[in-house]
Amino acid sequence: MEKSDELKYWVGFSRIPGIGRIKTSQLLAYFGTLENAWKAPPAELKRAGLDSRSAEIIANLRPRISPNAEIDNLRHYKVKAITCEAADYPQRLKETYDYPTVLYVRGSLLPENECSLAVVGTRRPTAYGRQVTEEVVSDLARSGITIVSGLAKGIDSIAHRVTLEVNGKTIAVFGCGLDIVYPAENAKLAREIMEQGALVSEYPLGVKPKADNFPRRNRIMSGMSLGVLVIEAGESSGALITASQALEQNRDVFAVPGSILSPASKGTNRLIQEGAKLVRSHVDILEELNLNIVAQQLEMKVILPSNETESLLLKQLGTEPIHIDEVCRNCGLTAASVSSALSLMELKGMVKQVGALNYVLARETR
């Protein structure tokens, strides 16, 4: 039997609720192929080890599912279905207990994606959270780490975007079918990720995003990765679910500390209190994971000011955001000259605006 013929039955069973890794293994052990299982009567399914309810659900749903049509639909959307028995199924994910039997992929999963880190956090990051995500994730991506996240608003989107900006590899794990982008506002970002990495889901095409899907989606993010980095998370953030699943999967958990007064850092600070590795820079993560990948030999290229105004401004800036008005007061320069100089310095990559006319150093200066 051709492998492609058997694939359509894997896809067919992935459409049936409750038929996960364990029940699929039972069917394969008894029937030899999923094609034989697909065609078996309910009584035979029960003899294979399925409970009466599962056998009944399969018998009721099979007439509504066309395995051939499923394969045609996947081809239309350029989606690849990878079974857990395939050589290109992510090996690290298969080491976890509850791995999906079928993984749907748009884009390319590469061998180097095995060296990956999940990055998660709040959908409403502070300026601090945005800055930390941009700096730490860009450094990780430059160091050859694939960034895995969930395409959600906030930290997820920033992590994907900054990885693309430095030409790194990134994977977005969906909580719905890959023909639906959620949130819809990230459609352009999803297309860019697909070109430079991959979109991944355990859900067949057409499955809509539901609240219950996302906690299950998170186990794939952590399962594909060496560890999970939580950047900002409130006390009830979904990012904490990902961290919990990572621990169950024997993955490392990293967290960025924040102000004890910030609601956005209550969850991350608690993770650190409970034993998560405190992260000050990407180097902390590389060292903990024993990844000797040029801990950025591009290490913050030294920047020299090209004139007296730039020299004055650089002395005022650091890693903490400072408003342009305060810079003007401290330097004794006009708002027009400071604004003009900072704009030019931002183009040179010397400084960065982190929102509302607040600036930080983009690199180390001499």
C-alpha cells in the first residue's frame, strides 16, 4: 500500500474527537493499518480495545468525512500532514507524553528547528515587556535559536516579528486549522512566518479557534522546544499554563523578572520564586541550555558618536527608557535639534524609540 493512501486515514481519524495517541496506537496494533480500522464495524473497533462510546463516535462520524477530500483540501492550502510515524515528525515533540498523532504544517520544519525555544507572555505587554522581548529574542534568533510562539497579540507577536527582522527562524503554533488565522489582524505576520519558518497545528483545516484549544496548543509549543521563556505574565496568564506544561515535559522554564508593583510581572516573579531560571539576557538561556552558539560574537557592536551632539545624547541614554523632554533638559539643547539627532541615530541603529517618545540605547557605546 502506498504511504500516501494510508496518510488520508490518519487525517480522517484526526477529525474524530477523542481519537488521540493512545487510541490510535490501539487501532494500529489490532488492525495493522488505519485504513483497515477506518473500514471496520463498531464491534470490531471494540475488540481492538476502544470503549463503546469511542466506537460509536467513529461509526457516526465516518460517513461525514471523506479522506480523499481531506487530502485534496490540504493540497489546495499547501498544507502538509505529518504523522507521528514519519521521519520528519519533530523528534523532541515525540518525546512528550501527549503528542499529536498528526501535525499540520504550512512552510518548512527543518532539522535545525530542534534547537528551539518557546517564548510566551501577556497579550498586553508594558513598554518594559516590549523592550525585553525585542532585545532578548533578537539576540537568541541571531544565535541560531528557532523561536516558537503562538501568534497571539502582545509578546507572541513581538517575538515572531523581531525574529523575522533579524532573518531568524520562527514557528507559530495555531489553536485552530491552518486555513484560519487567529487573531485575524496577524494575517500578514502569519504569511511572513510561513515564508521564513512554519505554521503548525494539530487541528485539521476548518477547525475554528475555541478557548479550550489554546491550553492544548501550548503543550505543542513547549514540547517542540528545549525550554520556555516567559517574559511578562499576570497571575492568571495563559503563559503560566505553558510553563506548567513545560515542567511536566521535563523542559527548562525561564522567566524575566519585573517590578513587584507591576501586575504584568506577578506571574513571572512567582515563577522565579518557584525555581524558574531568572533571565537578564539571552546569554543566561544559552548557558543554561549548554548551547555554545556564538553567544553573540556580534556582541553589541561598539558604536562611536560621529559628532558632539550624538556624544551628548549617548551619555543621557541607557537601558531604561527616558523621555525626549528630559533628554533636552539634561543636555541643554533645543527640542528640534534633539529630535533630529535622535531620528538620525535611530536610523544608524544607535538608539531605539520604545514608545511615546521614550528612548533607550540600542547597542553598547564607547
